[in-house]
Amino acid sequence: MEAGFFATYVIEGVGEVGLDPDHSPGVGPYYVKLYDGTYDASGFDTEEEACMELEYFVDARGHYR
């Protein structure tokens, strides 16, 4: 995790949702990051929206897609 970023929700071995307190005005403060480096997005308006995005990468059995 980079300085200034705060993870608020973690799926161990998959990725995290976090808060970027230094986000640009007009852009949502939440980010999603996969630990394998294949996906990194920011600008989510709510933590719920970001968590749904992260959970998309985990199938019903809890396996990483």
C-alpha cells in the first residue's frame, strides 16, 4: 500500500478497496487494487461501489477469477 492510501476492505490473496485522501476534486475517493497487478482503478464514489467491483473478481466458491 502506498503512503496516503488506507485499505478499508480486503479479500486476502485477491486485493483491496481503499480510500485515497488526496483524490482529485470531482473524482470519487475510493480505489480497487488487485494484488497480482492486473487491475488498479480509482474514482469510485462509494465504498460499496468499490467493494462490488472487487468482489466481481471472486466467484461463488471464493476463488479468484
